[in-house]
Amino acid sequence: MKTSVSQTLCPECDEVLSVSDSVRLVGGSGLCSGSLQIWDQSWISVCEGALDLRGAEVLCRELGCRGPSVLQGELSPLGQTFHCEGHESALMDCPRSRPKTCPSGPSEDVICSEPLRLEGGASRCAGILELRHRGEWRRVVPYGDWTLEQTAAVCRDLDCGSAVNGTEVSDLPSSPVWIVSGSCVRRSPVRDCAISSHYFSPLGLKVKCSGESLSLN
């Protein structure tokens, strides 16, 4: 197995959090948004209108993201390529019809919600930062410096306005954590910067954002 950049920075951690090897979203701000591509000997684009809302929910779940907040064509079920019931674990498990690839024209654009939340605060925009992966919510522990700039990135991913403060805390109940590279968060969504860890830790990040907007999920 190759040694990742994250492992070089944090040798006690194991592999970078994995995503699907059969579907991906490209050209967006991170793993949870972009134009849909599927693997068929090579990565190929999928046409706009290929998914309904249930199909998008399957896709987002497969990618480890929360439910879709933007989907082109979700109100136009005719012409779908993927016919999902919503319980499937992978998009390619759904029955398919019509051409599955899009050699020209607009491709299917999907924006799933980042798998983040703030727990224990006065609103959904304040609390201890947690990340969901493989069905498991864990606290986030930064590797390296954590500044207001990184906190602003978290608030942006959560649609919670601007950053008020972000403080590392060390008095939480010991539990498994996801380790996140603070330097990576300056340029990428938090989920893209996470590496898994076998360690239990009392550490965490207490984040407060300016907004209290309602989540789409």
C-alpha cells in the first residue's frame, strides 16, 4: 500500500478515508459536489437528468456525504438512467435504462451536504465538531495548527455564516476520533483532509459560527 501524505505527516494514523471506486463527483469544491462520473474501464460522465432524488440520496450516501441539496432534473423523472428505490448501498446497484454515459451536452451535477455537524451547542451552528464516515460520527482532532481561517472553512461547509471562534478542547470523554490536517483545511473541505485513527482521545474542536440557518437535511 502506498504511503499517503497524511501518513507522512501523522505516521500513527492509518489510511486516508476512502471513497467509492465506481462513482465520483468532479469539478466541485470537494468530494461531495460536482459532475457525476462512473467507472467503466475509464471515468465517463453521466447525462443531466439521469437521477431522481432517491438516486441522488444513494449516490451521496455511497460517497460518505449527507443528502443532496442541489440536483438538476430531480423533478423530471422521465428519462432517468438510474432507477433507485433509495435503499441501495451503491448507485451502480440500481437498475439502469437508456444510455448511461454522456458524450456531449450537460452532465449531471449534484451537490451533497458535507458530513459535518456541531454538537452540544446552543444552535446547529455552534458546538463540538464531528465528522461522519462509514456510518460513524466521531469528533475531529486537528493535526497541526488550527486558526480562525480553518474555522471559517467549517462554517462555510455547514452553511453557518462566518467564523466567530474555534478552540481546541481537551476535557471531553475519551472516544475514537478523526484526525484532520489543519493546513489542508485552508484549501479543501474538511472531509477531504481527514485521516482515520485507531486512538481514543479526549481532544476536540469547539466551533462557533455566526449563522443559525436551517439545514437542508
